[in-house]
Amino acid sequence: MNEQDCHVICPHCQATNRVPAAKLSATPKCGKCGKPLLTGSPLELTGQTVNKVIQKNDVLTIVDFWASWCQPCLMMAPQFKTAASQLPHVVFAKLQTDKYEQDAAPYNIRSLPTMVAFRHGKEVARQSGALPTDQIVQWVRSLKA
């Protein structure tokens, strides 16, 4: 893999795809299932997919850690979805912490909702509290530099 290539996990079949960085804006498709790799909508993570999506994606990946009992989390969900549609070249994902406690534990989430940004499997930033769409978009854009 050269420096201009990056790994992108397929949100449909979880296959790891190597994509030239220059082609990320050209709606790349999965080499295994043929579906779009960057969908512009949040991926629901499970115990089986959380580590692969976070650790193997080279593109900026924003994970919303939330819980079903958390009112601010539920209020932010549509805002997060809208932000994902505005930033289609970023992977947006959600992990329900009350359903996947063991999988969320390594990320030391202390308040909900918390968005954590990952790049190349490493945390680069985190933001706690419910935000409106424009602030989510602004925060994510500030990380792309």
C-alpha cells in the first residue's frame, strides 16, 4: 500500500478496501459487494463491527457513543444523521453504549452523548454533549486539516 492509498471498511459487508486517496471523492464502491463505501449516513456499529470500523478505517471516522435512555442522545441523533449527509467523505458511525457496554468500555466514555474522532485507528479528538448539525459539521471540518 502506498501513501496515497487508504483503507475503507465497507459499511455493508465489512470488507476492507484499499482506495487511492484521490478517488475518495468519486463515490468508491466495495470490491467485494459492489455497494458504496461512503454512504453519507451513520453506520450502526455492533460488537462485531466496532473495533474493525474504528481500527481499520484510514479515513476520518466519527463515532457517536449514545444510550437509549439518554434524552440528549436521542435529540442529537437526527442532527448527527444530517451532519453525515453533509460530509459524505467522512465515516459516521453510532455505538449504543447500553447495548454494547463491553465494546464501548475501552473508549472511556464518561458522559453521553460523546462523539469521538478516529483517524488510522487512533483517537484524534472528542466532543461531549448534544450539538446541532451546524456545530457537528464545524467540529468535523476542523479535524480534517
